[in-house]
Amino acid sequence: MGVTRASATDRFARKLLEVPYFTANDIVRELDVSRGTAYNAIENLEDAGLIEGVTGAEWGQEYKAVEVFDVFE
């Protein structure tokens, strides 16, 4: 695995057009990273305002790329 948190965040940010609706498990599969790294990437992307949680669930939370979905509204 060995991917740093910052690079995982950057790599997944570039994929938001391809995968605009996702879970932490999707990041694990897409980037071949640990769950901890996936959650760190999610936190970084949320802090940057690029994504937001949509289900409010503690487990299995789903996220969306805000600007991608704003285009369709």
C-alpha cells in the first residue's frame, strides 16, 4: 500500500469526475490504499469543500463530489 495521505487525496480528487458518488470502500478499491488512508483522503476532500457526505450514516457513509452534482441541478 505505501501511498501517502496527500497523494491519495490528490489521486482521488482527480477521479471525482469518474466517480462522483462513492464510499470509503470505493477509494480503497480505486487507489489500492488502506481504509485509514481512504478516510484521511475523505477528510481532506471534505475540508477542501470538494465533497460532502450525503447519507449521514456513521457506517457506510456515502459521499458526493459537490461541484459535479451542482452542474446537474
